[in-house]
Amino acid sequence: MTQELTAARAAQPASPGAAASSEEAGSHAVRLEGLYPAERASISRDEGLMLYRDMTLGRRFEDKCAEMYYRGKMFGFVHLYNGQEAVSTGVIRAMRLQHDWFCSTYRDHVHALSCGVPAREVMSELFGKATGCSKGRGGSMHLFSREHHLLGGYAFIGEGIPVALGAAFTSRYKRDALGQADSDAVTAAFFGDGTCNIGQFYECLNMASLWKLPILFVVENNRWAIGMDHNRATSEPEIWRKAAGFGMVGEEVDGMDVLAVRAAAQRAVERARAGEGPTLLECLTYRFRGHSLADPDELREAAEKEFWAKRDPIKQLALRLTDMGLATPEELKAIEKEIDAEVADCVEFALAAPEPDGSELTRYIWADD
Ligand SMILES: Cc1ncc(C[n+]2csc(CCOP(=O)(O)OP(=O)(O)O)c2C)c(N)n1
Ligand SMILES: [Mg+2]
């Protein structure tokens, strides 16, 4: 499986050899380097620009969140996704929006954006406004959108995995028991490396494999669970290998390379839609900021941060698109400018939006509401 993945790997690092070596950066970095070199995945100009736009929106949105958080516009814990964009974009944008299903964690803003939830609704939710995608009731960790098939962000780790499993079961049940032949939706469940030591993860792998459910278990292995090093917390750090114990396909992929993630996700989705069951996809990635905006991020070594910063997934894609003649630097700049305008607009919208009305406190508890 590693071989297959290696073949799908796309871009070389932005500046090979310029950063800290993988040995200095630790075993997570050594694993990533083990995935090189590779054949290049092919992509069209339109697909490439769509991926670039989605990842740039994720990054710029999160940067704006940090600014707003420090200006006191949002409350509670806020977990940013900077550095991991290739996973959200690579998986979600390989699936069918508003048809397939997606389930996130507390690090959910960018998953919501990739699913197509408007930036205005996401930012409003972070400000606790009535125009938020969860009507201002959820905040940063509880984004939800029925319209965009986002099954939620979850503050408890592992909590979303059985919910995602239920969605995958529903697809099969509709087809096999209710005779709805066109019921072919696939579900993607996102969660972190630390979450793979939780019981629900194993229970769900078992059921998914037993019933051949159409689900992708997407592990965003960023090496850290708050301040706990993945290698200290788990008996088998190569999470994708755990799939074998359940008779399931497992793959590891360079989670800093959107084209590699996309290719792996496409293979997994194809298997799931064909009734061949689930995949455990481990994406090796890194978060560029602290665990949450309340974390001063003083634990991690400078060499490690430097190694991963050199593999910034957005810069890698930009290089790839320009190298292949699919876009000019000016075109990419124009996209960034448009995104900046979209992000500025969503902040303005959210600031001006109304608070939820106190008289509606008990609404939206039941589905009928
Ligand atoms: C059931 C449960 N136990 C403990 C916590 C506290 N907690 C919050 S985040 C976190 C680490 C999760 O790490 P990981 O799954 O790697 O996700 P990442 O933050 O790296 O995205 C923990 C233990 C929790 N939220 N839920
Ligand atoms: Mg983690």
C-alpha cells in the first residue's frame, strides 16, 4: 500500500534541502521523507485552481480568526487548521459536495469551508451570531450544516466517528434494505492521531469493515495531541497499519501534498461507492500553530517547525501549478486577492449580524425546528 501511495505523491518540497533535516525534525519528519521520491499526479488547470482557491480560503480564514480572537470577538477555545489544508481540500474536494457526508472535530472551520459552507456563516458562528451555520448556538467547535452535509464539529475527541459511521450505514441501508438503488453517498470522518487511542475508533473500524460501509476514516496525523507526542502515546505509531487487523485497506499519504491526498481519497471513494467497504487513510501533516489559540506553542522544537514550514502545502501547490504551466504567479495572486476580499466581507457581515434572540433559546434542539 505504501508503494501505491508513493506512486501517487506529487510535488517535491518547496526548497529541498534548505530546511532542518528530517533527523533533526524527528521521526514524524523521517516518515514523511520515506514517502519520496515519486511519480507526479496529473491534474487539469481548472482542478488545480479550484484546489488552490480552497486551500487559500482555509488559510486566510484561519489567519483572520486569530486576529479576531485576539481582538476579543470570539470566546472559548478556538483551534486553527493552518498547515493541514491539503487534507481537508484533498479529501473533501475529491468527493461530491451536498451528496456525500462529512464529519469533523473541534478543528473544524476549514472542513466546513471545503464542504461549501459560506465563509459568512462560519465566521458568524464563531462570533455567536444568529446568522451562524449553527444559529450561533455552537461556536468554533460545533459547526454544522445540514444543507452542506456537514455532520458537525465535536469537542470530545472521537465523538464524531460513530456519527459518521451512522451516516455510512444509512447509505447502505437505503440501498440494500429500502431498495434505493441510487443511494451511493460516501462519508468521510476526520480526526487526529491522538484520537486513534480512543475505543470508539476501534469499534467503528470493526463495524465498518464487517458491514462494508462506504466510509473513509481520515487520520490527520500532525504528530501532537495537545502536548503529547504521538510516538510516546501509542504502541504502533503507523496508524494506517491498524487497518489490517480489521481486514480493511489502509494507506499512508503525504498530508502536505494536496495532489497525493486527492489521489488516495479518489481511490478510497471509488472502492466505497463500488461497495468494497472502508479505508483508513493516514495523512502525515503538521499544524503550524499551537493546539488552540490559548496555547503559546512553546513545547515543539524549532527544527521540527522549520522542517514542516518548508513543506507548506499551499506553497507546494503554487510551485507545482506554475512549474507545469497551469497558472502564472499573477493568476495565483489574483485568487489570493479575491479570497482576502471574501474574508474581509465575512468579518464585516458577522460583526453587523444580530445576536440570537433570547426568546428563541429553546429552539433548534429538535430536528423539526
Ligand atoms: C474524550 C476526550 N478526552 C480528552 C479530551 C481533551 N483533548 C482535547 S484535544 C485533545 C488531543 C487530540 O489530539 P489529536 O486527536 O491528535 O487532534 P489534533 O488536536 O492534533 O487535531 C485532547 C486529549 C477531549 N476533548 N475529549
Ligand atoms: Mg494530533
